[in-house]
Amino acid sequence: MRILVIEDEPDLVAVLAKTLSEEGYAVDTATDGGEGLYKAETWHYDAVILDMMLPVRDGWQVLQQLRRRKKVPVLILTARDAVADRIRGLDLGADDYLVKPFNLTELLARIRALIRRAHGEAAPIIDISGVTIDTATRTVRRQGKLVHLTPREYALVELLALKRGKLVSRTELYEHLFDENDDSLSNLIDVHVSNVRRKLGKEFITTRRGEGYLIDV
Amino acid sequence: MFKSMRWRLFLWHSGILTLVVLIFAATLWWKQQQAIRTRVDAELLGTARMLAGAFEKKLEPKGKKGNPKADDKAKAFKAEKEVEEKLARQGYAVPVHYLHPFKGKKEDRMYFAVWKGKGELLVASEDDFALPFTGELPKGPPLQKHIIRETALTREVVIEGPHGTRILVGKPTHKENAELQNLLGVLLITSGSVLLIGLAGGWIVCQQALAPISKITRTAEAISADNLSARIDIAETESELGRLGCVLNNAFARLEAAFDQQTRFTADASHELRTPISVILAQTEFALRKDRCASEYKDAVTASFRAATRMKSLVDGLLTLARADAGQMVLNKQPVELAQLVTESVALVGSLADEKQIKVILNLRPVQVNADPQRLAEVVINLLSNAINYNRPQGRVEVALDAGEGAAILTVSDSGLGIAAEDQTHVFERFYRVDKARTRQQGGSGLGLAICKEIVETHAGTLTLQSTVDEGSTFVVRLPTAT
């Protein structure tokens, strides 16, 4: 999953990016509203974390503009906690609201919930033919036994599982698993897919030659 | 009750009205009584004098000839003819028209009596005339003075008649009394009505006039810290109460503005504090999520340190401003040589200037002021840092110190980007930043200029700004000189 963090406080955006990265997300950042809006409109993200007090364009403007084109889940981060502001943010199209200072763990949980809901899932646990994916703890079990996956591998499994039954093209996979700082070659995807097959079973991921991958149900 | 203005006003009004009405009625009645008496007295006097004239001859003492029958003459006359006949029988030829007043019903008609000395009745118009009169006539020419006798039912006049006699003419006054009684009744009723209407009207007017005060009181009571936007409803603004309402509304508006400013300041302050706190929280939580290597910990701790330092300077600034607001800024005033202070401050920011490759040019004249050197240094350093930080690459900062018009004038000019006109008025406001991104990088909290202004103004000076976009800005500090 790929996340965009729009926040102007350098020390804060750095730690957010590091945390999300450690969690297995691909992270892009922007330090002003103009840059943030551009990136959000141009690429596909699974969630956007948006600070409201930004230079160039403030968070409200970014939110309003973004909502004209994109349905990506948006979580607002701000030091303004007045109820009127919260209501305004939610009504302008934000999906969730977190007041600064916030708890990193809580932020991560809310992001997970947003992404889950965006894919039409209600519960954090997905069961696919013996493989249980817990999106909350970001763990995978096969026949009840915990399977160790690297963050990238887990991200791949989670993405295909959330889009199960649908074909996911290689481009899409690339866009969702790597961020702008990654200059990896796209055949890294194949490597990850084969690693996952090794750990979870060959039939777990289906290949459509020349088109992409999917998890069959 | 007596504390209420409405009641006091009403009671005063009632008192005065009642007094006026009573005086008026009493005066009227008394005047009327006087008029009636004067009329009656004139009538009686005229008649008495007329009688005196009529009896002049006949009352002349004639020795013993005409007198033996004097006692028998104490008879009452009943009718005009009778009177005439009686008088004629007694030898008094009194023309009829003189006797006109003495006719009529007994209870209405005038009567007279003439006597001599101490009680010798010579002639009288009534049969049953009694003679209790013993009063002395006032001295003076005869026939001019008179005595008035008044009883409940009659009024009489006594004059000195010819030849030492006394003539009394009187009349029953029940008609006049009735007239006066009537008048009294009318006056009482009218006064009563007037008073009633006047008092009622007075009460209503009091109510109307003072009702706005109750309204104002109630609205003012409703206005509190939670509800400062209520205003007194004023129908007309020209009257005294209307003006009072306006004045109060203006006071409330000023209070509301001051409260709003305070609220905004507090909100801004807490907002500013939240950001560095968020950094510390996020960085430390990240560091503790799992075991890490030393350099990661170091990064997290360094970032937290930066944020904590920002918080400290913010809190210091807030405290200074709060003290300034409460009028508690303590100044350690002493004679300060400004040129020296400026030179020292420039030295302190020297490394910053070098780092940014900014040239600092000094043009200082010696001038003394009475000031707190630490505070002043804060101001100078702040202005210098701003000039250096918000400058173009390889720009310049010019610092000039001069004296004139009893003031020391310090100017700090930079060759930066200038400040737009619409921002210039706000630049000294707390937390105001023209370009948020740049200030954030410098670590500025937006309080620097606000604090400078407070310090300068507490020293009875002024801090102003002149700026042109794309050319630069000049900050001017004016301080009263030591003399």
C-alpha cells in the first residue's frame, strides 16, 4: 500500500515516513499544499495523511481540490481541535481526523481501517483457502501457523487479498508497492511473487501471463 | 420603597402637585371669601352712612322734649311701609328708598340699630334686636372708621353716628356662606380630580421613563463572559437613556473584542505548542517501537531536542508577552550608551551574518537612553537576526543610530524581499507570519516582533516599519533620550 504524507514540519514528516515505511507501506511525502495536491492528483495512493496548516495552499484547499478528482481515503492531521473545524474537515470530504499531538500507533490503526474500508472489507481478518491474513497485526498464518513474510511480501499479499477475485496489473502492483524514492526494477515484483508462492503455496497467487496477478476465490 | 427611583420620582411629583393644587384652591377660596366680605362690608358701610345722614337731624339732642319716648322706640320694623310709617310716626322722615335694604324676609334682610352711649337704644329695624355691643370704635374722624362684628350667621358694621350715637347695620350671611360652601365643594371636587389624574399620569410617566433602565439592567445582567455578544436594545438613541445604552453597548463591544483577542492568543499559543510536542511524541514513540541502532536513537533524540528548544523559546516569549499584558514587565532601567549596545549586538549575530553571507554596515552616533540594557539588546538582536535571515543572498543590513527631537532613532534596514502593504499592519501581531514556510525553517515562533514592540513601548518608545516589496524593509525604533 502506498501512502502520501503532506506535512510541513520537517521533523514530523520524517518520522511519519520512517514509521509507515517500517510498517511496510510505500511512502511519498510533500511539505507544502501545492506539492501535496499535485502528487495526490497525479498518482494512486491508498491513503493520504494531510496536515491542515500548510504553506502555499492550506489543507482545506488541498482537500477540496483533491475531492473533485480522487476518492482516495484522507486522514486529517491538525493542531486545531475545535469541533467546528473537525466537522468542516469531515464534511469537505475527509474520512478521518486526528488531533496533534497524536499517538503513532493510533495513526497506524486508523490508516489500516481506512484502507480496509476502501476495499470494501469490514473485518480485519481475511480468510483464503486456509491462509489467514490479519490486516491489523499485519501477520499471515497458514493452517494456523504463523508465516514469516518481509514487509514487502506482506504488502503484496495484503494488496492481492483485498483485491481478491480481481486482476491486478503489474503496473498497479508496482505503483502500490513502491514509492517515488524507489528506483527498483519492476521484475522485483516477480521475485516477491515467487517468494510468496514458496511460503504460502503455489496456488495462492494466479498468474495471468502478460496481464498481471490475482488471488482466485 | 424609598430606594426605588421610580417611587421617589413619583412621590416628589405627587407631593409637589398636591401642594400646588392645595395652594391654588385655598388661595382661590380665600380670595373669594375676601371679595365677598369686601362687598358685604361696602354694602353695610354705605347703608350705615346713609342712615347716619338720614338721622342727622333727628338724632340731635333736643333737650328733654323729644326724648321721653326714646326707649319706646326700640321697635322692629317689618315692611317698607311699616318702616316708613314707624319712622314717620316717630317723627323721622326717612325717604323710602333709604329703607330699601331693610325689606324682605327676616332671615335675608339687613337690619339696623341706633343707640346712644352704653346701651340706650334709640331706634332699630327689628323688634327683637338685642344690643350686646360693647366694643370701642377706633379713634379717628367720625364716620370714617368702623368696626366689624362677625358671627356665624351675620356680619355687622358699626359706625359712629351723629351726636355721639352709634349706628349698627348688619345682615345675615347665610347666602354668602352658602356661596362659599359651594365654592369649597367645587374646588374640592376639581382639585381631587386634577390630583387623581395628575398622580395617575405622573405614575405612568415615571413608569415609561424608567422602564428602559430595567431593560438595560436585565440585558447587562445577561451579558457575561459566555455571552458577550448580547446588546441593549435601544429604540431611540438621542435621549439620555438611549445614549447610556449606546455607551454601554460600546463598552461591551470593546470587552468582547478584548476577550476575543485573548481567546485567539490562547488558541494560537496552544496551537504553536502542539507542533513541537507532536514532534517529540512521534519521534520518541518511533524510537521506542523496536530495538534500534545508536544512530537512529540519536536522530530521534536530536529532533526531540530541537522541538524542545523551540518550545522553550516559545514559552519564554509567551511569558514575556503575558507579563507585558499585565503591565508587569519589570525594567531594570539605567543609563545606556546605545551605540555600544548596538555594536555588541552586531558582534553577537556576526557568525549568523557570515553564514548567510550578509554584510552588516554600521553608522552609529553616540546617544544615551534610560533603559533596561538586556531588554534593549533583545530587541536589537531580534531586528538584526530578522534582517539577516529574511534577506537575499549576499544582501546587506544597514544599522543607523541617530539622535534628534529629544529621541534616539535606531534604524535597521535590510535588502530583503520587503513586506507587502497588507501584511505590514499585521507584522507586529502575535504569531503572525508572512511566509509560514520560511519562518518554520528558521525556527521562528511569530512572536519576535510582538515582543520587540512591547519592550519598546514599555520604554515609552515606538517601533515602526517601512517596507517596499522587492527592495527591502526598514524597522525604526524611537526611544526618548536620557535628558
